[in-house]
Amino acid sequence: MTKKTYDLSMIISSCDKFSDLWDGHIKQLERFWHDRDAEQTILLTDKPTDRKYDGITVMAAGADAEWSERLKAALDTVKTEYVFITLDDYFLIKQVDNDRINEMVDIMKEHELDYIRLYKRPKRATREQLGEHKGLHRVDTSIAYCVNMYAGIWKTDFARFCTDCKLSAWEFEVALPDAAMRYHASCAVDYNKDFVILDVVRKGKLLHKSARYFKKHPELYSGSRQVNTWRYEIGLWCRTMVARHTPLWLHKRIKQVMRKFGLKFFTKD
């Protein structure tokens, strides 16, 4: 019998500009994690809306508020010790084992963890296995993006600490490792593919992979977003591969050179 996870709430962070993704996101959530027993599920946006979904609280946190301020407003309503945070353009595409989510909450309590990232990147932040828990590894919080906004389970107090700022989504994600170190957070990553997603949007446009998925599942998206060019996506893939596989010292040096040519980076390294 499934144990109820009354210690867990869920926040799906979004905004009005991404409201064309809401119906599809919720359909996939109900399809692949219909038995979730989080105490509360919040769809967080900026502007007031009449949209409603069964079993989900749609919360408008202010059109003039920065991304971090909106997330803080949602966290202030959370009464559970842990919160599952994900983004609107991460669509579930595989079944979620609710018992496994319960187990990870228990593991967080057992090992006094503040955060478990359910996405393997960046691998360079991965350290030793977490006890006997296969596929769970501790995370080095000094590495850029070691804590990020891919789906993850957070201790609510840690998440609130991270939102004590006024930052855009991009600035907020870059600031997370520093916040984790100041909090002395104990963080981990899950390599077991317990929350498998389709990354839908980049730079406001659909990725080719998501466009193909929506063609097969037309009920998930009826918006008018353009698809990114292949040139952009190939460039994105190349930059990602370089970042993942270049030694850290060389990666920093490349950034230093590129800054001299006027390129800007959110990260300091």
C-alpha cells in the first residue's frame, strides 16, 4: 500500500507568456503521475488568470515581481517540509513511480539532505554514492549549476533561503551554487531516471525534438510558437558538449578569451 507523502508539496513555475504550455504540461502530469499524493500542487504564474485545473491551485504572484520573488511567494504558502519544484516547459514523458518519490523524501530525511536534483547534468558536480542508495550521489556545491532548476526535491527552508533575492530566472539559477554554499546545503543527484522529461522550449521557441513529439501528440500543444533553427540547435549542442567534456581549467580559459571578444556569460567561471 502506498504511503502518503504529506511532507511534500509541488510547484510548477511559469508565467503568462508560457501559458500556451499549461494544458499540455498538466495533461502529461495527470497521465504519468496521476497518483501523486503531494499535499498541494501549485501552478505558479505572474498575471491573474481564469484558467483552472482540477486538484491544482493556480497562483498569480504579481506581474511586476521578479522570478525569484514569485517563487518565494509560492513557497510562503507551502506547509510541508519538502517541495517538488519543476518548470512549465519540462513535460513528463515516462511514468513516475510515486512510491519512489516517497522513498526519496525518506532518504532526504535519513541523510539530512536539502536538495535532490532529478536530472544528471552537470555531471562534473557528481561525487561519491550516497550510502547504499544506488544511483544517488552527493553533489559538489562549488560547481556551476550543481543546484539548478531542472526538476528536483527541495527542503522547503532551503528553497526559501535561495529566494531571498530579486533575480530573473537566469540570474537566479546562476546564483544557486553560492546560495547552497552559504546555507551549507547537503545536496545530491539522482541518476535513476525517476522523472523523465521532454525539454520543450529554448529562447522562446520549440526545440525540434518537442515539435516532433507534439506532431505525434497534437492534443498537447495548440499554440503558435516557432521552431528553433537547426543552426541554433547545432550550436547549442556544440556548446553543451564543450562545457560537459572540457576540463574545468580549460573551460574557464575559453570563457576568458571569449569575454575579450564581447561575449557575456551569467556564470563567473
